[in-house]
Amino acid sequence: MARFLLRRSLSLVLTLFAVSIAIFLISEVAPGNIAINSLGNTITPQQEASFNAQNGLDQPVLTRYIRWMIGSDWQAAQRIGNPVTRLYDATNNRYTWWAVGDDGVLYQNRTEDGETMIRIERQPDGTTREVTLGDDIWKKDAEGYDVFWGVDVEGRAAMWVKGEQNEAWTLTKATWKNSKGAPREYIPLQLGLLRGDPGVSFFTRRPVAETIVPRLINTTFLAAIAFVIVMPLALLLGIIAGLNEGRAIDRLLSVSSLIAAATPEFASGIFLILIFSTWLGWFPGAVVVTSDTSIFQQPQLLILPVITLTLVELGYVLRITRQSMVEVMRTNYIRTATLKGLPRWQIVFRHALRNALMAPITIIILHVNWLIGGIVVVETLFGFPGLGRYVLEAALFKDVFAIEAAAMVLVVVAVGTQLIADIIYTYLNPRIRYA
């Protein structure tokens, strides 16, 4: 058992690594322009180039992948000569990066003329004070330029070149702001996926880890309700249909399940909205979320999305269970048990049921992945703030950090549920062993 779990864990790690590379490369070649998506299609080439430089989008693919996976704070610390640290700014509800001086003081840097460097020191009470630095801070690089590495006021490691009048374009709430004396080179700072920081979303401008967790919780809550309702019901009805093959109840359940499974979610969802929301007015037709706890405080918001998911899953799992039960009841060992005169309930529950559940268990476990990440149609239709809708919005915006983080979550769910399925198999069929 321990060897089996170790092998599965190694397989999970390798799978995550391969998927991370694939998703990163696909995001690179996918159509779309992050700068235009973020800033609008009226930006100038200079503004686009400035945006790409500030966010590291003009750097080689390998460099950006390494930064996304293991972070860039270590690289920035080597260039600056001091460690860097991340602090949470409660006032602005965001994280800020600071360099840590030899005296333990946190500082950032800025310059207005490209020659006079100002050090912004953070005080213990959260306020800042500015100190003008001397010319001794400039160091010669390999090309003979006087350069200085520090952390700029936007929380990026940056290299200034003395005397250069580079322009940096930033978009404020009111308009574009153009500043002189901008750095020549940037290193966007992040801790990396392996340390729980997959980056900052270009769409929300907030850390992906903060935005994806509430969406995952919402989807898990919705999927769990649908799972708890549909799976026992589908298994029960499938067993009843399989034990009554060819009879009226079997035909009724088979036809009903076929209709439910064949109807797309968007069609059944629209029908439910028209009937129960527009005509009858029983339930809300859209999930309007005003806070992170809205769906827990207003469970009526989930009724129509859950019913939509239940109809699709119920029909599919019911048909698989029914067919599996029919096949098991036709096997020789079931016939032998019947000829021996064993009671029918004993034949079904002690001999047939375990083997009949093998196929449905496989389908159920596979559909856990679908319930977590594949319900984008249902979430979009009802405006539900879940992971599926999050992935769709990120893909349309080409929000690479959000897409990659969501893909990692879905891979963990997929591999984890398969591990659970393998363990359940050994309980249902003792002939299966961990090889």
C-alpha cells in the first residue's frame, strides 16, 4: 500500500510538471495580446512596450516559466545585494515588495531625473520617509554603464542606468502617466507557484491565489451538493432498472435517463429558468453574489444550478449502472447462485452488487473532475462565481497566471480522484491488488 501511494505521488508530481509546461507553452502561442486586453486597443506602441517591460512579458519564455514556478525574489536579491520581502498593505488591499537593508530597514527606490536616487524607507508605524542617496551607489556593469539595482515603488526589482531618460507609462484611474528616468530592466517579483504564489492576475490586478481560492470553494460547494443528491439516486435507480430488465419500470427509467443525458446543460438550464423563475417566480434565475458568503446565506440561489447539474449526471450514471447490473446478472456465477436456491436479495447484495458497481464507480470518479472544472456552461448561464467561469474569463482575457494556476488545481483534483477510485476498487473486488 505504501509503495502504491508513493508511486502515485511521484506520478502526480510528474504530471503536474508536464502539465505546467504544456499550459505555459499553450498560453504563449495562444492568440491575444495581454497589453491590449489590460489597457485597451487605443494604446500606443510605446505604452505597450512599457507595459510588457514592467511585467516581464518581453523576457525569454524559459525565464518567465522559472519565475512563475520557483519565484524571482532570489534573483532580485542577487542583483540588489540585499534580500527582498513581501508585505501586505491593508490600506490598499494588496501586497507590496521591499528590499531589506543591512540595518533591517525596508526600502524602495525612485528617481525623477535619472541621476539622483531617492530611498523610500518604511517606518515601524507604516509611514515612509525619503532619503537622497549619494553617487557612490552607482556601480559599473560589464558594459561600462553606471547602474543601480533596487525595488521601485510598484514593487518590482529594477535596474536604473545613470543619466538615461527612459520613459515609463503607467495607467492611473484618470489617465496615462508618463515618468522620466525609468529603469532600463525589470524583474517582476513573486514567490512562485511552489511557494503558493502563482503571480498577479492581469484581469483583476490581484494575486491569483487570493482570487482562485474563493472560486474553488464556491464550485466545490455547488459540486458537492449535486454529487450528494445525484450519485446515490442514480445508483439506486440504475440498480432498480437493471434488476427489472425489459419491464415497464426499466423502460420508463431508461427513456427518462436518455432524455436527461442527451439534453445539453444550456438547454435544460434555460428551460428551468423560464419555468421556475420567469413563469412561476419560485427561484431566482441568476446567482447574484454581493459578498463571499452570499451563496451560503441564500441557499435558494443554488437550487436551479444544482437541478441543472443533477439532470445531466443522473441520466448518465443511471444508464451506466443499469447496463452494468444487467451484465452482472447474466453471468454464470449469478446463475449458479440462483440454481442453488439462494434468496434473490442475497444474490443481489452479496454477489452481484459489488461487481456491478465497478463501472459506475469509474464514471462517478471521472465526473468529479467534470463537476469541479467542467461546469463552465452552468456557471456562465446562472452567473455563478465558480472555478469553471473563472477559467473561461481568464482564457478569454489571456490571463496566463490565472489559467496556469487553475489548470494546476484541476490536475491535482483529477489525479487525486483517480487515487481514491483505485482504493475503492480494491474494496469492491478483493482480487485487485496494489501492483
